[in-house]
Amino acid sequence: MPIKLSYSHYFKEKLYHFLKRKGYSDKNLLLLFSNDCIKVNSKIIKDKNYLLPFKKVKIEVSLCEEYSSLPLYKDNLNILFEDDYLMVIDKPFNMDIEPTKANYKDNLACRILNYYNENKIFSKIHFVNRLDKMTSGLVIVAKNQYIHHLFSKVKIKKYYFAKVEGKTSKKGKIQIRIKKSLDSIKRIVSPEGKKCITKYKRLHYDGKQSLVKINLLTGRTHQIRVSFAYIHHPLVADPLYNMAFTNDQFFLRAYQISFIHPITKKYIHLKSKKK
């Protein structure tokens, strides 16, 4: 069954303008009108210039079903939250979030797609936030391109745990600009890069390494890894930004996430049970 959204409307204006205010793109609306997905008081409307009357009406939108060509991979998913519009999954350590040459079939996207197939959810994979292969933790997945688009206006609070080299200050704020290196997947600090702001608090120091709690105020690729390398406390066993040999395991975990649900407007606050 497609995702259905319902709205009430009370004054005279074009249906197209009303739906644009609700965040539908021109591409969305073209598909919705042409596929008989929009109703006003239970009547199918195909004309985007339809004029809504000056009285209370009920507008219903059935979001178009989506299909993916990615392979299906059957395995467990640790789902912390799910409703008709989105889900939050706890991604394991050492798993790619999307297909790569090395892991084209077994990755988070292909596991989710298998879950969709088993539960008759007709959607492509829309990751709202992303994690590196070695980073574990909470990932938001929207069940439709429209829902994904709505998240562009949603503020998401994200907190991480990480193990870093040496003894950090009790708390701090790292502000840098980073951009992609021209010859590798690494990110580098550069005045031409995108602004990154990372707050942290030291929770424990064992004489060699610090366990830190991190609050991301921006969300850039490799932001945490580059930021702590920049202040000379690289993440333990980080193969890209820490050249020191160690037998320890890399540890970076997105353990907590909170946001206002883009459809229900409810406050969603989730914590991973693992550390």
C-alpha cells in the first residue's frame, strides 16, 4: 500500500500552490497528478490549477510507489523505530551503508531492501544521515523521496562515543573547514572547505586513550575523524587519519539521535542500547 497523507484546507487558492507549501517538488507533483494520486473530498484531481474553494475540504495524497534495482540480502536488522514514513536502524560496525565493489550484496541498503520486500514496502533507500563503514550506530531511513526531502528542514541532534589517542581536555569545541582530497577518499583541513563544528566532553582517560562524548553541530563526511586528528588526538586505530600502529579496534558510535518527525510532528529521541 502506498503512503497516504491527509490535509485539511479552509480558503481559496490553487491546489498546486498549497501542495508546494507542503514541500512537494514540481517533479513530485507531475507524477502525483498524472497517476491520479491526489484527491479533494474523495474526488481525483488531475489539474494542478484546480482552485480550492472557500470552505473546509479534505486533501488526500497517495505517494507514488518506488522500486529499486539493488540486490536483496536477507539478514537481521536492528530496528529501533518504525512507522509508515521512516525507520531508525542501528548499523553494525564494519558494514558499508550502500553497495561497494567489495560489498555489493551485503550492505545496509540491501538488507533494508530485503526487509521492504518481505513487508511489502514499495520504496527506494533514502538515507537521511550516513555513517562510515567502520562507524556503528543510528541511521534514519525515509520510506519515500518526499519524506526524505522534508528532512532537509528538520534539525537532527546527533551524539557519538569515540576512543581517541592521548588525554584530551575535559571539554572542547573544534571549528575547522574540510574538503575532499584530490587524490584519495580522505578529507583535509582547508580554508576552502565546508565549515565543521564539533563539541566534545571527555568521559574517561585510562592513561593512554580518552573516551569522549561528541555532539555534532554540522554533519560532514569524516568530520569527527578529521577534527580529532587536527587537535592531535586521532581516533584509535583509524586507518586514514592515525598512522600509529595499534592492536586496538577502531571505535566510533552514533549512539543517540533526536528530531521532530516531519509528518507527525512528534519528538523522536532514541538511544542505542549498545556502547
